[in-house]
Amino acid sequence: MTEPLIRHYGPRAYADHPPFLYPDYRSTIKRSPTHDLVSIVATLSETTGPGPVWSEIVEEDADLTTNAGTGGEAIGERIIVNGRVLDENGRGVPGTILEIWQANASGRYAHWRETAFPAPLDPNFIGVGQCRANERGEYRFITIKPGPYPWANHPNAWRPAHIHFSILGPALGSRLVTQMYFEGDPLLPLDPIFNSVPEHARHRLISHYDHDLTVENWALGYHFDLVLRGELRTPEEETEE
Ligand SMILES: [Fe+2]
């Protein structure tokens, strides 16, 4: 019998990830565990792959400017987000499934619970995309730059522009959920979610403008690599409420 792939991964490296309890990020006060964590043996559902549903992914899913299926294009600053999913030795992880979700150019999510922020919805933007990394671990999304948005964490709190990422490795248990930010964003030093990541690891969450990736007269390029394990691993981040 083939050994489950997940057993090749080491334990989570807590020194590079945010703590479960980070009081400045208010939601962690209620949802962080109050007891020691208990390790459980991985079962078949964690050690096998994402399954046939992922074969449904098509190229169009990676273009968030058009994947609303309306025939129209999303409004905003069109960007290309390109990078690699890497293992701890800098090798590309082939076939990784990447999912992203984000606010629109006005900072509003297309979600029924999103009612507090009086910013316009974009009928041509659903804010969700998927793609599969190629055999070298490379991925590419086309989207619009998300706007910052307010949240109720503290007075006058605003999230920096960000794109949420979920990456699924060769098994359902090998999943990384994180956020990508934009270099130079003035809101970054004020953001408790960004600041909950240990300082030495924060730069791994910031994408960089890449002029070689930029397409003339069409879109700006941003580069963002994700490292699943090892010293350069991408810190996990929790989703704000
Ligand atoms: Fe968000």
C-alpha cells in the first residue's frame, strides 16, 4: 500500500505563524483554544487528494475580471498575480490547487453577510477564482486590485488591500490558508492581522510589483511565491470576520 503523502510533512512551525490568541485581533479572544491541542491520527479523508471535483477547474476560473459569467468585465485596476508554490527546498510543487477570494475595487465583498460597508457592488465581479499550478508549481491569476475596507475590530480600523489564498497540496490535510498584500500599503503597519504574524516572517506575505510581468497597455504584474514548508514558509493567516 502506498504511504499517505501527508506523512512526509513535518509538524507545523509555530514560530513563523501567528499565535492562536492575539488580543489586538479581537476575534481571536473568543475563538482561540483554551486547552492544549490534541494530535489525532490522520484518516483517509485527510491523506488523500482533493478528489474529482477539482477536475472541474477550467482556465476561465483564473480570470476574476470575467469569470462572473455576465459577459461584462470587472471594474478596477486590472492586475496579474503570478508566482510559484514551492517546497522547503525551493522546488515547485506541481498540480497544487489554488483558490483566491477578495473584495472588489471598492473594498466590498460579494457576500450576503456584507452589509455594513456602504460601497458599491460590481455585477461583473464575484471575487472568487481557482487555478491549478503547472508541473513547475507556477500559477497565474488575472484580477483587479482589491480596495481596502473597514472592519469592526477597533475604532477606524481598515484592512489593507489583500487577496485571500487557500492552497491544497497533494492531500486534503496539506492546506495553507493565507493572505497576500501589496508592497508599500500604508495600512500594513496598522493592521492587527498582518501584525499578528511574527515580524521576521511578515515580508513573505507581501507581493512585489514586477515590471517584466506587466503587460503593456493591459495590466500590472505582481509576483507572489508561496512556500509550503521550511525556513521560508509562508505564514498562515486566519480570515477576518
Ligand atoms: Fe478579507
